[in-house]
Amino acid sequence: MQQTRVLTGITTSGTPHLGNYVGAIRPAVASSHRVDVEGFYFLADYHALIKVQDPARVQRSTLEIAATWLACGLEPGKVWFYRQSDVPETTELNWLLTCVAGKGILNRAHAYKASVDKNREAGEDDDAGISAGLFMYPVLMAADILLFNAHKVPVGRDQIQHIEMARDFGQRFNHLYGEHFTLPEVVIEEQVATLPGLDGRKMSKSYDNTIPLFCPREQLKKLIYSIVTDSRAPGGPKDADTSNVFQLYQAFADAQETAAMRQAFADGIGWGEAKQALFERIDAEISPLREKYEALMARPGEIETILRDGAARLRERHARPALQALRAAVGLRDLSQVAGSEAGTAEAKAALAVFKQYRETDGRFYFKLVDGERVLLQSAGFDSPKEAGQCIAALKRNGYEAGDAALTRGEGVLADEVHAALQALAAEEARKAAQKQLEKP
């Protein structure tokens, strides 16, 4: 089965809140349980450094968010769960993308433009107090996504631009160096795209208007009762679609409960009664998760082990092979295989493994990957040469999957040898594509 790669990250700059849960964590955990999804879930601690210079806060937030993912049902043995800073290939790719990213595009990034506008209103220089990290934030986010060739990235509506920029950077790289990156698609759940905070603005740590996800029950009730509402008295009809209380309720309720609350608003429900219903609905869902969260927070060493193990497996399976091919594509190569040198090219060709396709007496089509006399991979039979060719193309594009039933390794052959051979073939194809680009008039 062809799995869809879905990637989600949360910046470790504060305590997880209801907006994080509804907009990212809950749908991501639900997605992780689907057999047709390969999930990537990470703690974006490098991103946190753009706006937080308190080391203790970054560390604490990393622990809280990791514990939140796990308490909400993420199973680290079935998904890729990791800390951004534990995968150094991300920052190396960040630089490769920086070299193809257009400054004009970055100038139009919402966060940067908002900071410039704020400076102008205050009569300051456009770039006063703006770090290069804030300006380059979209490139690092693109590296997070493109490194693993994610197909879909669930985000809030305010993050759509960043996914579009990731697509632009990936497309530019592909144009220059050959097809390496899958261009990601945005996924938005319309009803929870932007959850309102206590003051009606988007729930955000930046506005200090959040409701912490796992705060004590009494604090949760107090915060919900402090949500800003209008001054309409009980009995008068209320517009559910413009109510912060209703929007929060809708994010936790099912369709039947939502319809009943909408009718209650039309019938003039009092704000106190509406807030009490909201509190009870949220607490019913969060309370059992809160107990798991508190137990996990008491065992930080276990969480550290889970994150380090997740990053180690991810680097071995995805990040290192990907960077090896990307480095070769841009020219960061073994100098004994110099492009354009007849001796170097001949030596490189001699060193490359090759695919051989053939038809057996049973009428089916096969292929094998050979390095000299050694058979690295042997396929099962295919009904047509086209199917065999498609499998070869997938191997060159995605690498070797040890669990693929259509393939067996040769005697004494290690998975790492197969990975290396396929990456070398991919790099050679990238070199040829780049050479063709250079030769165009």
C-alpha cells in the first residue's frame, strides 16, 4: 500500500493550549492511526529560538509538548516522533534551500511584513529588532517538510503561505538539480482552522490569551468563564457564528451537540449557562488525558529516551540517505569522481550498481540490482515490463524499503549497501540532469 506522508510540528515556545490540541494534536493523532498514513511528528525547538531567549522555557516547553503528544495517544513505535534539533540534516538542508530561495518571496512573508509594519508605525527603521532567524523562518520550515518529502502538512489558515513557499523552494531546487522533492499540499480542517482565545483573537502564546490544555480543572473553569462576550441579556437571541464561546464549543462537540447549542443560542441562552456547557464539554474530553499527561511529566528521562530513539531511527532510514543524494546533486561530491573528467566518469560508472531486467521461462518479468557479480536486490515476478520498470523508478526515487514483499536482498548483503547503491544511482541521474540544464542555450 502506498502511504501518504503527513508531517506536523509544534514550536516549543510555551505550554500547549486548546488551540494546539484542536488544530494540530488531536487530528494528527487520529491520522497516525490510519494504515494509509506515514506520520512525522516533531518538536520544533529550533523555531522556538526565533522568539524565545529563555533556555529554561524552551526546555520546559519541549517536555510539556512531548508529554502532550504521548498523553493524547501518539504511539512512538508506529510513527516518526522526534525533536527537530536531533536531526542535523534539517539545518544542512536549510542552507541548501537558502541558496535557491528568492529574497523577494521572503520579503513578503506575513511574520516579517508584520514586524516591518510595526516598526514603521513606531517610526523605527524597517528592520529594527528583526533577526535573520525571523526573516529566514520560512526556509527552515521548508527544510522540515521537504527533507522527508511530506505529501500533506496540516496547518492553520495563517500558515498556508509557508507551505506555498516550501513548494516554491522545492520546485526551484528540482528545476536546478533534478527531481528530488515532493511538493507538499496544505491540509486545513475548516471548523478548527483558527480557534479563538480568551479575547476573541486567535488563541496564541504571542497574545497571552490561551487556555492551557492540561491546567487543573478549577483553573480551566475560571478561564472559560473569563472569555470575552457581548452584553446581551439572557433571553435575547445570540449569533452563534460570531461568538467565541460557540466556536470553542463547536471544536469539541459532535454534529448533534453543535446543532443543539446553535438552537440554544437562537433561543437566548445566557452567557453563564453557555460557558458552563462549554466547560463541561471540554473537561469531559480532556480530563482522562490530563491524568496520563501528569504521569508522563513525572518521568522526563523516559520522554528523552523516546525522542532520541525516534531521531536515531529517522536519520538512519530517511534523513542521512536524503542528504547524501542532495549533497551529490549540488556538487558536494567525492573528488575521485569528478564530473566532466573522462577518468573520473569512467571510474564512477564502473562503481555504480546497475538494474538488469529480464523475462523468465514462466513468462513473468523480473529485475535485479547487481554490483559486478554480486546481486544486491532480486525482485519477484511482474505481469508486465512496465510494472517492473515502475518498481525500479520507485526504488530510485524513494529508496529501499526492507519490508517490501516484492524484493529480497542477495546473500550476505546489508540494507545499508542497498541504500548506498540506490543513492549513488540517484546522484548520477541528478548529475546528468544538472549537466543537461547547463548545456541548454
